[in-house]
Amino acid sequence: MRLSKIPHADPLGAPLPDPGDPEADLPHQLGLARFTDAGFPWFSPVGQRLVTRIQAVVRREMERAGYAEFRGPAVHRVETLAPAGWLERFGGELIGFSAPFDQYTLAATSEEPLLSYIGPAGLASHRQLPMRLFEFREIFRFRDRPQSIYNSRQFQCCLFASLDTDHAAYLQSAAHAQRTVRAVLDRLRLRAELVRDETTGGFEFIFPYARGDRPRSRTIPYHRDAGRATTAEDEIPQGGIAMGYGYTHTPAFDVRFRDEDNQVRTPVMGTYGLGIQRCVLALLEQHRVPGGVALPADVRPFDVMVAVQGRDPATTDAAGELHRVLLEHDVSVVLDDRHGASMGSRMRFADAVGVPWRVVVGRDDAKSGSFRLRGPRGARDPERSLTVDGLLAHLAARGHEEWTVRPGNDDERIGATA
């Protein structure tokens, strides 16, 4: 990626707000996301790179846990939502179309379309159960007060589901889903607290977030009259990052299977979701360092930045050639060749989005064929001069090093059971 060739590149590297500012909108201030229409986010090339890497981590863990990926359409019939009573409860949030397409709506949920897809032919025998599926999907809901990418009208999720023979088997799948989410969060090095209800299998993963939509006292265990009084800690604003619950409307859909006695039965469905955009927010919030963020190696947008020093065209050409060579060797690299940007602005950009290694290309470097390599801000690695081969060897050995400390998980809390 060349920063001189992407839109809205000039603000990259601008000073960031105080970490304690509750009104700070880090995705916008880091140049990762912006809105032209309220509630509908654009992700910049840098922001989308972070999203793509988060999705790759999620996909690896979902497949490792035995979920099969599918892909559904972005629209479905309004009548698909009717059997579950969705229209009566949330019909005002649908984003639909004018005639003659008024029988369709943008995807606002996943359970009903998935059950319609499975239908009478998609499940036949108990031997197919448990069936565990996942997809990456954009959900559209017209919320009255959208709030940054945390609570937007269009949002990206990983939605997954389980179909089981009975409630006991569903509870096992719900526990499996919790372990899968925990594995994802561990890979992302995110702290999140699990609150759950062992009887219903419902759960949420929450994290402290000043702009969150509810405190712990309004999560799954507590709205069922938990058996202890709430405390001040329970009222701290939280952001939800993942959730799951048992879906009770499966009988309204024509999905059946034959059990071991050849009797026709309805499967028990569990539905779960992991917010990709909320993972972005949690990563930025939890990995703040002076001047920016230090993201985990698996998800940071780039491992290396090539920075042009000066305005000499030959220097820019040399930096561009180095950028090309690094790309050919599968190095995760960005070229900061923005016209008129100072070296300070380039380094602030690297700090802001967590690029650990910086290669400076000046006029003398372009002539000599050796380039100055700097480590991340605050690291003890001294600046060194390396040839292209030396640079490739260094990055092969250390380019993907971690520059963050793995956070410990909070104690998991179990709510009261009915």
C-alpha cells in the first residue's frame, strides 16, 4: 500500500486525544473509519486491512473448532422474519426497498434466513448433528442513534449457529461456542469477561468501554434476577463483543430430522455472534500506548513502514523499489510517500497504527543501497544501516515479533439459574 495513492491520507499521523477522553472516537481519529451518511461506515484502506486480519484470525479459530463456513445473501424476504415474531418486535428497524421490491429487506438478522435455507431438505438424520455453521455477514438495522462503529446501522459480524438433537446437546454446543469465542479473543489478545446462564446456555462477552451501551447489571444473568445485589462495579459501562442464546422459534420453520428411533423431530438451535467492528474498537482501546496503539502481530495492519525522507524524485523511486521488493518477499509493508509529509508525521503514523519496524530512505540511502532501520517507539533496538538482503534477513527473523503484552482474562462470572 502506498499512502500517496489512498484517499484521506493527509490526516494520518495527527496527534491523538488523551487516552482518558471518554468521547474519543479512535477509529476516526486514527484514519481507520469515517461516515458520510449517519450510521453507515466507510473503512479506509488501512482500516479495512485491520478488519481483514481480524476476520482471518476468527476464520482460523472457527474452522479449528469444527464450524463450516457458508455465505448467505445480503437481502431476504420480509415474510421470512414473520414466523418468529420479528416484525412485531423490530419491524421498525428494517431497511427495505420500494415497490416492486418491497417484499425484500436488507439482512437484519441471521437465524430465520438460515433456517429457511436449510429447509426440509438440508437436514435429514440425527447423524448430521451437531451441525455447526458460521458466516461473515453485514447486518443492517435502522437505529435511531447510531454511535461510531460500535452501534452503527450497518455492522460486520461473524454469526454462527448450532443445531442439536435436544436441549442437553444444545448446552454442550453453547459451551463449545463460548470456548471458541474465548480462543478468538485470546488470539486477538483481548480482555473480555464472560457472563453466562448455565440453564439457558445464554452468554455474553463484555469489556469496559466508556461509550458502551449497558452495564454488567443489564447482561444475561442479571436480567433474570441474579441472586446477589448489584455493586458499583456492576454499573460500569460495558461494551458487548460476543453473545449467544438458544433460539426458540425453530418449530415455526420446516426443519426436521429423524432420530435413532426413526421419529421425526425438530432440532434445537443455538445462535451466536461475534462483532468484528467491536473487535476493532476493543483492540484500539486495550492496546493504547503513548502516541497510538501497539496491536498484536496477527492483526496489526503492517509489520514495516518504508518512509521517504526529502522530496528528491530519485529518493522516492528508491523507496518505491524497496517497497516492491519487500512485497515480493511477502513482507507486510506500507510505503509512506505522501507529498509534503514531514518525517515526524510519518513516524507518528507508524506509532498510531502500530507499525513496529520503520525503514528510512533518504538521498544518501538511495545512492548507497543501504537503508536505515529503526525499531518501534520505546524499543531498545538501535538504528542500523542494512542492505536489501540484510533487511530481508532481519525481517524474516524478527518482522512478526510481538510488541504487546498478553493480557490476562478476567474471572468468568456465572449468573443465577432459574
